[in-house]
Amino acid sequence: ITLGGLFDNVFDRFGNQYSLQDLAIDTTNTSNPGARVQLLCTNAGYFNLYFEQGSGMEGNSAIEISRRDVICQLFNDLSTFIIPANINVRVNLWIRDINHYVTNPATSNVLGLATSMYIIPEPIYGLTSGIIDGEVWKTINSGQNSFTSVASPFHINENNIFYHGIMAFNFSNPSNNWHLDLTSIPPATDHDFYPVALHEATHALGFASLIDFNGLSKLGLNNQYYSRFDTF
């Protein structure tokens, strides 16, 4: 997809690798409706939230709508704290099924996760290490879709062509009682969805480390890249 394939490898903050094609936004898939995503937030500030089937927020049931209302409100609120370089450029977030990332979420204590995507150039002139920024951060701070100068050809009028980040939440574990009412204080036995989602959203915004347990990069031995957050 990119010129010479130099930027076709994309990673999340956990070290999972994607092809850039994996991150192409598809709202019109007719051959595989399960792969289709929906843009359901009417106002999420500077963010487009695309919900995939299985995310727990894509349907029309009361509980799915309540979950969706919380996360849409969260990104609307976050946008009041963010001063982007261009208010007309949106960040595309893929709200995914937690099963893609967690083994047996029905018994897992993981509540949620979020990550920016990180584009790693193929080794050029021996360069295989350094500090990189995520696509979410770059889009907000550059004032243009971060994929504009990467994908070739890039259809400039299709600003929603790739995802900049991913989020997923665990609604499968029956012991997780989620508090979804934005107007009341949750009981001590419940997980308050808003602050959990806020915590995860900060990871997508760039508060995330790429340092693995062994001190090397999570992106692999051939990609010793670290995040801006790691410089602190």
C-alpha cells in the first residue's frame, strides 16, 4: 500500500503486528457483513468511533446504547481538553471485540484496553531504532491525517481510510458489573465505565510505553523503537 512497502508494517503498543490493509476502514462490506463497522457517535469531538460487530456497543439494545453513550461522551469531553493543530481533522478509533486480544474474556480480569497504532519503517540505511509517535498523536499534533503522506495512493477526500487507534472492553465476564449512568455515583461493587474508558483512552493518546519486560522494545528485536513517553 505504501511506496516500496516501506511503511506497510504497523504495530500496536502490545507488539501485535498488522498490515496497513488490516486497518482499512470498511463501512460497506457486503461479502462479509461481520467485518462491517458502524460510525454511531453523533458527537465525539475530534474523534470518529467505529464500532465492529462483537464490541458490545454496536447494537440497538438498551445496554449497548448505554455503553455507547458513555464512550461517545468521554471523547466529546476529552476534546474540550485537546487543542489540535486542525479542528477539522478527526482521529479514527476502532472499537473492537475484546476476543481479538484477550483469551477467554468471560473469565478474564481485564476490563479493557486501548492502543495507538505505530508505523515502523523497514530498515533504511541501517536505522532500526529510535523514538516514534503513534498515529493518534501525530494526527492531533500535525493537523493532518497521519496516513496522508504514507499510503500511496491516498485518496485525500477519504479522510476515514485507516484507523489511528484501537479500543476494546470486556463485557463478557458476568462478574463485571458495569456502571453506565453518567448522572449517578456507582456502588462500590461496580466498575464505573467512564473512568475505565478514560484510563484506556489516555494510552491511545500517547501515555504508553513500548519497553518490554526485558528492557527491549515490544516491537521486536529488529525494531528497537520506543515511545515519546519512554523518554521520561
